[in-house]
Amino acid sequence: MIIIGSVLAEIPLRTSAPYNMAKAAINHLGRTLAAELAEYRINVNIINPGWIDTPGERQLASEAELEAGARLIPWGRMGTPADIGRAAVFLASDDADYITGSTLKVDGGFTLR
């Protein structure tokens, strides 16, 4: 099982308390499910995306705001849905069969700042 959360579960963003709180709860749900389902060898992991370039983000922010935001990311760009997809493919693969209860940040280093 792969749960999609957000790095905002771990870092505060002003004016986003309900969103941040919900994402933190999702992270805890994932860890709890991992503990409950481990005896059945069901993996449960969480992917916490950073700032991802999606149509929804482009509706909320201007091009200038998106460019300014990308400069805050050590990788130098916003993430893409494909970045999240590759992480999910890995976690769903046999290569990740001993990984459970983990949170994988896919954020280009955004949370390092």
C-alpha cells in the first residue's frame, strides 16, 4: 500500500494549518497501518511530495511565483508527477519488499533548507 502525503506534514506553512494537520495524520495512519499489517507481509509506505508542478499549482500561483519557489528548492526545479510516479513504482516493486512504515520524501531537497 502506498499513501501519498506531503512534506507539509513535517514543516509549517502559514495559512495552511488544516492541510498540514491532515497530512500529518495521513503519515501517522500509514505508520499505524504498517504496524498492523506487517504480520501479513503487507507493506505500507508513505510518499511525501514537495512542490510538484501540476495544473492545480499553476492555477494557484503565477509563473513568477512558481519560478521564485523553484529557486528555494536545492535541486533547482519543482518536482513533476513523473518524479512521484517513479518513487511509487519503486515502493511497489520487489526491490522494496522489506520496506514498510517508511516515509519517502520526493522534494528535491526542499525540506533541507
